[in-house]
Amino acid sequence: MPLLQTPGPAPDFATHAVVNGNIGHIGLKDYQGEKYVCLVFYPMDFVYAESITPFSNRVEEFNKVNCTVLAMSTDSVYSHKAFVKASRADGGLEGKCKIPLLADRSGKISKKYGVFDAEEGIARKALVIIDDRGTARHMVASSLPVDKVIDDTLKVIQTFQSKSLGSGSGGDVQPSNFPIIKSKHSLVAKHVTREKWEKLKNIKTKTSGFTLYKAIAVSVEFDNQHCGIYAGDWDSYKDFAIVFDPLIQEYHGILPSATHTSDMDSNKIKGNVASDVPVHSCRIRVGRSIDGFGLSPGITKEQRKGVEALMKKAFANLKGDLQGTYYPLTGMDEKVRQKLVMTTSCLCLETEPPGAW
């Protein structure tokens, strides 16, 4: 299985982990827009303690370059917890682990990154650097001493970060730089002109501090985008309207005079399922933004916590058949977790997003 090609989008993941000796939940998006991530794959607990200890010992060096270290194997989160607690004589870490250990029990994440050994059922030793926009910038599988790998990794991260600041190809672009758009045939390339850039380059949205550069970053990084723009919050459509409006109109084939109409009369909904079709069902997904919070590309970590607090309050107001208990996966009591695993067949605690009810 070949390693993940870089540079390119880093496969997303969310899974359980042991953090400071406790079971928690970690997702790649937790760091998006905030930090680089150094994701370290290792084969298994107890046998490969030497793959973890050097990273744990040097975690402050990664913190200085605004990078979080995550280690992952195909062991369960319970194995990770025992591994952290076990003595060095038993192959453990003696409670001294400063980095999260992530569980990839099914091997699904390892497969996405091209490090899964199907014959052995484990992950191969490898390391990937993911920048703060979720781009996998560098990946390596090396048999060199771990401290040598760490030295090289820190240099690579600093190189990427210095180039980003200097060229406008990552992070926040310098206001004087007009970005080089790699997706030359995208709608962004057509509608983000130098004139518009000069008008909008210094604007940050009120809700989440989103910028035009962040909105078009995917078209700057990659050469395969058609549309190539994302709104970070509701304000983006207003603050960057001279880009968003004509781009959306062309993408959807609508006139500038078009307006959105809303009709919530359910009596007008007519079914068109043939009578001889055995399954008479449908799934309707409705997405809504919440005023005061960013959309997925721009939402901050604090705003994510705010959304959770708001939803917990809303759930508490549900009555009758809808009434229940909200269980956050992060920080969940282990006895509660075990009970849910045993009694809730639809709850997949290894891979579901943080929050189940």
C-alpha cells in the first residue's frame, strides 16, 4: 500500500484517544486553523515504546513551532491506557506520556494514509506533517533513529512555515501579496481579480475573523478545483460580496436579480414514489447555521464549545418521547461509556463525532 501522496488534503479522522492518562476524543478538525499536526503512526503498544518516548520527551520543541504531536496505532483505547500506565520493564511508559495516543482499531485511518499492513493487521511506522489548513505537506516512513527523525521533522515544519509567511502560500497571506491561484480554470481564478483583492485583502469578518485568503485557500493550494471557495461564516457573503455574488450566480446559473423564496407549507409536498416500489421512505437533511458562530471552514475551537453548550441547553428543553440525556464523548465516565456500548447498538464510539445523545 503506497503512502499518502503529498502535498494534498489530509484524510479527516475523529477517534478515541488516551490524553494525559484519560480516555477522550480527538479529531483532526480540532486543530484546523490553529496548529500544525505531526501524526506519528506506530505498529503496536508495549513493543514500540521507543517510538513514543522521544516524541513525548521533546513535545515542547513541537509546541514552540505551533505543532501538536499525535501518535496512532491499531490498538484499542484500552490497550493505550494500559500501555501508558505499565512499567518500563513491562514495555510501558510508566505514566510518562505527554502526547495523545489515538486508537485506530479498525485500521480505517491507517488505510487512508497508506500505512496499513494488511497481512499483519497493524500500522507501519510513518510520520505525516499536516498544516493548519488540513493539508498533508510531508510524509515519510523511516528506519532512522527516532531523535534523528524528530530533528528532521522540526526543520521541515519550520521550512514550511517560513515559506508560508514569505510567499503567501499558506497561513494568512501578507496583505501586499496577490495569491497565486493554482486552480487556473476555477471560478475563483475568474472572479478574484487583483482589483477585488486590493479592496478585500485586509477585511476580517466579525464572527470568526475569516479572510478572503482563507476563503480561497483551497484554490491557491490545489490545481483541481472547479468552484474553489468556502464561506467561513455568514459575514463572508456580505463582506466579500463582490466575489461571492457573481461566483454563486455563475455556479448556479441564476441572475443577479434572483431572490430566495421560502415556502414552509407541508401540504404542497406531493409524493412521487411508485405504488409498486417496496420501500416508501426518504431521508431529508437540513443544515442550518447558528447566528454568532462560524460555519465549518471558519469556526473556532471556542465557538465549537459554544455550539455544544447551546445544543445541550436545547436538548434539556425536550419533553416526552424526545427527552433524554446528553453524553459528551470527551471526558465521559468510563462506567457510563461501557453501559452505552452494551445498551446502544447504534453508538459507534471509535469513529463517531464528539457528542452522542
